[in-house]
Amino acid sequence: MSYKTLDCPSCGTPVKQYQNPFPTVDIIIEMEGRIILIERKNLPKGWALPGGFVDYGESLESAAIREAKEETGLDIYNLKLLGCYSDPERDSRMHTITTVYLAQAEGIPKAADDAAELALFKPRELPSPLCFDHAKIIEDYCTFRSLPSL
């Protein structure tokens, strides 16, 4: 188990501070045969699936619904689990574990919150650069949907 120790400010006793991965969610929102990607406002810059950190006390599904609404303005439905991605190198800022959902949405998507821009792309015609391990996730999505290879 990975941890470091801190000294208790009251009594000076060493206390373990565990270093755990941070849980996140990403959502592949399908609309009209395309998927939504956002261009990130914050580092790392580039294109990404909508998503973000899970809040304490929040389920993964609730986090996916909230993040989709915050970043795209869309209410999503019909969530299906695609998979979990846990490579410690997937996010250069810290160790994260993401749970990826597929979802549908209706309405007009609009970039908001952490999204500087938003666009719909065919899964085999993606912008560059893609952030994190989202190229791998989208490749797995294409395999799941039995879409032709690149």
C-alpha cells in the first residue's frame, strides 16, 4: 500500500496519509451517428470526452449525468457501462481511474463549464490532440459498436 506519514499537529504522532487513485467518469454521448467531444479549457489542453471527477457521496452514474450536463448542457439517458481504465499514466496530473459510460441525449449541445468548445465527430474522424487515454477508449468503443478499423 502506498502512503506517506504526516505528524499529527496536536500530539506529533506519525499518521499515515494514503495515496489513492482519484475516481473519474467519462461519457461517450452518441448523437446522430457521431460522438461529442469537448475542447478543454484547462490543462491538459486538447479534445476529450465529457467527464470529470466523482464527488464524495456521489454514484458513478450520478457523476456521469452531472458532468455531461455541466460540460454539454445535455440531459443524458440510457447509460451503459463501456469499461474502466486504470493505467497510472492515463492522466499526467495524477493517478486516476475512470469509468466510461455510453449514453444518448436529445437537444442542442453547448460547451459549458470546463469545455471551451464542443463538436460532434464521427468516431473514425477525430480531432487532434486527444487528451488522456481517450483515443484508446474511443477505439474500444468502435470495437464494441463493431465499427470499421482505422
